[in-house]
Amino acid sequence: MAENRSARVRRGRPRQAEVARLAGVSQTTVSVVLGGNKQGIVLHPDTTARVLEAARELGYVPDPAARRLAAARNNLLGVFSFTATFPTAVEHSYYPFLVGVEQEAAARGYDLVLFTGSSAGAQSGTSGALERVRLADGCLFLGRHIPAGELRRLVEHGYPAVHIGRRDELDGLAWVGADYVEATAEVVRQLAKLGHRRVMLVREDDDAPASTDRERGFREALATAGLAGADPVVRAAHPAAEITPAWLRDRYAEGVTAFVAEETDTGAAWRALLAAVEGAGLDAPSDVSLALLGSPPADLAGRPQPTGFDIPRAELGAAAVRALTGLLTTGEAESPLVACAFRPGSTAGPAPAH
């Protein structure tokens, strides 16, 4: 998957990427030149001169903290999952992330040490709860809900950390994330092409960035397509209890012909929506269209493939390792948004006469 948008973790000093842009070369070339070309790579003298001139112009100096970390590292990367047990079961939605992490870490010569949120205080954010990750040179963090205060303290103290999933609210924290805004907008555009004029999003009632990004893409695409209707988003604290057959029949009677649910680690919104459609005696896609903003839970693999998009989990895991090793070796890292692939599926069809 292409990394289509990115933000940079900045700490006040010029970075190698800025030197690379000014010199018109890759960041790898800058790293080689400024590191003294210990690898013996053949470079054109003009290239070396441009890099050195750009570094002088920008006032670039190597990050001393990064150099100390590089000298002291033991080639261990941590992976911290904010779950009670580590998600190594193949059917767990986090498992593909770990595949990408393991493969990229191995390719770069790193071993992994695994941490979970089962220890006392890790989930609640008790002071010092994340200190044990310092056993590793740096750590990847994975989870929908994180103890922001503890993670902020680690970053402020200079510990290299990368979160898998966008986390703009923590200044200085590097992250890699899926471009949920554009992926969701594409799903809405496809539904609009099928003739749907009333589309509703069902999401869980929290403020995780992945959820807010999906809602943003949903609302923006509706506005762009000129789709009318009352508030098109329902937030459900308990989807199974709130998204009922009666609720769905009422929305259908109001003219809603397509329902979209977000994917989460529980799959609660999607499960509730499927049950409500069946309980209402409706069929997808002949009566209503359904779309899932992500991949279906593994235990629903036997059901019709939902229209929606696939999250490039393995690529995100690999990108997180690249970001973390960048922090370890140069003191800087890209925070990319990785594109998601649209999945046609079989749960969306032309809007019925309504």
C-alpha cells in the first residue's frame, strides 16, 4: 500500500529530511554522507557537496540523544499491546499488525520483546506503569485506548516510541496510521453511485481517533455528494441494545437505504447492524445496502463479504518498525498515513424504490 500522506515528528532542530529536500536527494543519502559514508557507498562528488552545503545552510547538527541511543542500544524493540493478553491468535484483528512488525524487525536485525496491559496500572495510566518498556531500545504501542499521560511522559523523557494508529493529540509522539478519512469517503461515493440518497453511519460512542477519522470522511463525502437528511451518524454506547430491528425498521421507513458501520476490535457496531437487518426481515443488498469501514471479525468470515475497505495492517506494522528504527538511528521519523483498498463485497447494491 502506498503511504500517501505524512506528518513529521519535530523536536526543534533541523532534520535530515529537511537537508534531503534542500539538497534534492533521498534521506538515506543524507544519512550516508553525514555519517561519514562508513559503508563505502559510491556517491558522485557533487551529491556529497550538495548534502554538506544544505546541512551547513540549515545549521544541521546530529541529535546527540539519538547518537547516545544508537551507541547503547541492544537491538531490542518493544511491542506494547493495551490488551489483557498479547494478541497472537490468528483471528485477532491485531495479529496482522504483529506479522508486519515481526517481518520488518527481523529484516532490520532487531529482536522483539512483548508487553501487555495486564500488569497493574498499565490500563489506568498509574504513574510508572509503562516504565518497564525501557528494557527495549524503543517501543511500538498498539491499542484503541491508551494511557495518554504515561505515554506523554515517556516521550517527553526522550524515549523512542511509535503508536500504530494516528495520535495527533500527543505532541512529539510518532505514529503510523491508516487513511480512514479517504477510505470512508470512497465507500460513501460508491454508495452514492448506486443511487442511495439517505445513508447512516453506526459507530461506537467513544472518541478514538480511528472513529473520528471515519466519521469525518463520512460527513465530508455526504456533503460533497449533496446527500440530504437529518443527522446521519448514530453513536451507540451499547450497539447490541440500541441498534435493534425496530430501530432499523424506523430508519428504513424514514428513507434510509444504506447503513455503514465502523470496524473496532469488538466489531460491536457491525454485529448489531447485521442482527438488526435480519431481525427486521430485510435482506442485504436487495432491501438495504450495508458497508463496513474495515474488515469483518474473523468469526463472521463465513458470512457474505461486506462492501467496505481493507486496512493494510501488515504494512502498518512494518511502517511502524521503520519509524521506530528511524528514531533510534537519526532521532527523527515520518508519521505516514497509509492508503486502504476499497473492497466491493456483496452487501451493497442499487438503492431500492422507496
